[in-house]
Amino acid sequence: MRIKKLFLVGLALQLSACASLGVQPWERDLLAKEEMSLSADAVDAGLDDHIYFSKEGTSGGRAFAGGGCGCN
């Protein structure tokens, strides 16, 4: 019986541990700013995409360094 109570208490603690995750309504104005975007400058992002496409012959996935030719 005691093990069952300890299990239920542990389960309740685990389920309540993630209750405070997420963005609060008063924090959303900070995250909506242009500086907080993954690519703040759309022109630079477009040029990087074009260079990566020209070099690799594919599109997307430019989050890593290096090329298909073995050069970094």
C-alpha cells in the first residue's frame, strides 16, 4: 500500500513538472520582434540559399557548414 502511495505522489510530481513550460502572454511581444527571428535579414538568407543551391545542387538544409566537394 505504501509503495502505491509513493508511486502516485511521484507520478503527480512528474506530471506537474512541465506545467510551467511555454511562453506567457506578456512575453509574446518580445518574441515577435524582428531581431528574434532565425534569419533577421531576408536578403542575406536569400543569398545564402542561392549559394548553397548552386554549390550543392539542392535546396534547404543550409544549417551546417561544408560542401559536397569536401571543402569547408
